[in-house]
Amino acid sequence: MAKVFFVCIFLFLTLIAIPFISAAHYIIGIVNDARDGTFANGYTILLWNPANGIDDNQTDIIGPSGNSGVDNIYMIDCEMLDNSCEIDDVLYLKVLNNGDNHFSQNISIAVSGAGYDIAPNITLSSILNIISISVDDDIANPANQIDLFTASNRTVTCRAIVEDFDGIGIKNASAKFFDNVSSSYSETDNGNKHYSNNSCYINSSYDINQSEVLCDFQVAYYANTSYWNCTLSIMDNNNISVNGSSYSFINPLLSIGVNDSMDFGAVARNYVTGEKTINITNYGNVKINLSLHGYAREEGDGYAMNCSSFNNISIMYEKYNLTASNTSIMSLSTFERLYTNLTQNSVVKKFNLDFRHSDSVNIAINSTYWRIYVPLGISAGSCSGNIVFGASQLAGS
């Protein structure tokens, strides 16, 4: 208050000499710096009479470069309006937004019979401040790495802590989560590289003058393995928005789906079974080759089938083709020529199965073809065995 009193006296003494030059009626006031630390000096303040419309106005620059020559003070002669001010006129003032979203709401002052009037103090508005922002899944470690779910969605959350210096309140918040390498903020949503949330949750009771903003995304298993960007846009109740971004990495997901079982049916000894198909679906987010091995009862036993007659079928008699179907009746020699032996040890075979690239259609599916030869030594009965499929990432994918 001491500063205000001193300034007012100074301005009053200055105004005493003005009538000798011209009639004037100064509106004088203080604009406090914004609570976010932005200085009021240099901003423009506008004065007008609402009865005459805002186009009839006068302005001043707050601070040393304006009429007052003093920090945070303005002086505007309302006699300079096209329709000069008169006693009992109610005038309005506001600080203009210079493009950085700091401004003030309107205040009013009634013109008195004195040579000047002191307007109510104005405080320059603050903008919301995003203190922190992060984007991650619900697995704490490692941070900023997202692990997707096989054939399902993973919840990824973009979280921000926002400081509201003026207590204006948050009107709404939205966010985009996108592949920072192959996509952009404005692209249309799709499961591989772009997601939107236009109604994020706002916890306005998070802390004093602080709110928590939570934007969830249901990210598909086939989302690109890449660096991803979450850009959050938060609007206050003055319709002023602030933006912030955070980054995370979506890890590669190697996952496949196969038939639960395959039945070769009844076959005579010394014959090759008919061909059976096992479809492989890529439930990950990278191109894959296949790793294959088999066993009858336990890993590494060297058999393809365990038979009830106690005469097991060797692993070498179960074979596959990963590229072509051959449905005709087949001799053992042709079978051995067209198909590859299953082995008891895992081997990686070229399969080049791409991951899903469409939300509506899944073409990340390919077929494998299987037959088995029943040697002469096998007695009548049922046989069963196991084939183990694995996914191996292609180099560079």
C-alpha cells in the first residue's frame, strides 16, 4: 500500500499542471504481475465506455514505456475518447492478450468530479502450467516402456499434473497417442499408430491449486514397436489451452496363435496320412519366422507320436511344408521330397508372417501343412504327440 500511495501522490502532482495545457481526466491504476511470474510491464491496457461501444477506446502501455513511466502503473486520459468521459460515466478497462494468453477480465470505474480516478487493482492472468507429464502402462519397471497384450489391448495412460495459479479451473482435457516416427498428431486413429482420447479424467482435488489429468488409451496388440508420443491439450475455463508431450517406447511383441489340435484320422501301416492344415496367426507387432520342434511324451524323446501299442512313431516321420499344399495321395518317397522333417530340437524356419495392419480385417494369418508316415512296426491303436510352435523376429523388423 505504501507503494500505491506514493505513486498516487506522484501522479496527482503531475496532473495538477495538466489543466494549464489541456483539460484531462486520467484513469490510473496498478496491474499486478501474473501469479505464474509473468511481468505486467509492456502489456497494453484498453479503456472504453460501454455506452459508446468498444471501438471508441484509448490505450496505454503498462509500466516504464507507457504514460506513467513507473512499473506496473498505467495512465489513460478518458477525455481523449471520441465521446469524452463525463462525471458518473462507468468506464471499462482490461489488459489485452498480446498472443501469449496473458490478459485480464474487465473491471469498471465510475468517473468522479476529481481530476483523476484510481481504478481497482488488476492482476494479469496466469496460464495453466503442466508440472509433469508421463505416458506408460501399469507395469512400473522399466519406466517409459510399454508391453502389449497378446491378441488383446493394453491400457496406456498419459498422466499430467497441472498447476492452476488463478484457480480458474480446467474445462476439459484431450490427448493424442501416436507413433512418433510414422504418424503425427493430426492423423486419423488406427490401431497401428494413432489413438485419441477427447474426454480425459480430471481430478481437480489432487492438491492445492493442482489437478491430475488422466488420459487412457486401449492400445492394440499390433501397435507399432516404436517411440510413441502422447500430446496432451488442457483448456481452462477462460478457453485458454496449454499443451505438453511425453514419450514412451512400445516394445516388440512376439506372439502367435495356432490350432488347439490336429487329427490325422485312421491310417494303415506303411502309408502316409492325408494332409492337415495348421493356421498360424500373428498376435504380435513384428514380422515373424517360425521355430518348430516336436515330442511324443516329453521334450527331447525323439518321437513324434506316443502310441497305445507301445510302438512309438519316430520324429523323422512327421513332416511339414510351410509354403505349399499338396493334397493328393502320396507315396513315402514323394512325401520325403516335398515335406521337411520335424525335429526334436527347435529349428527356425523362414515364414515371413507379417503383423496386423488393419483394424477391420486381419490378414496376419498363414497356413502350414502336415503329414505323418505310419511305419510297419506300429500296431493297431491310437497315437498322440506334440508340436511346439514358436515365433522368431525377422531381422530388421
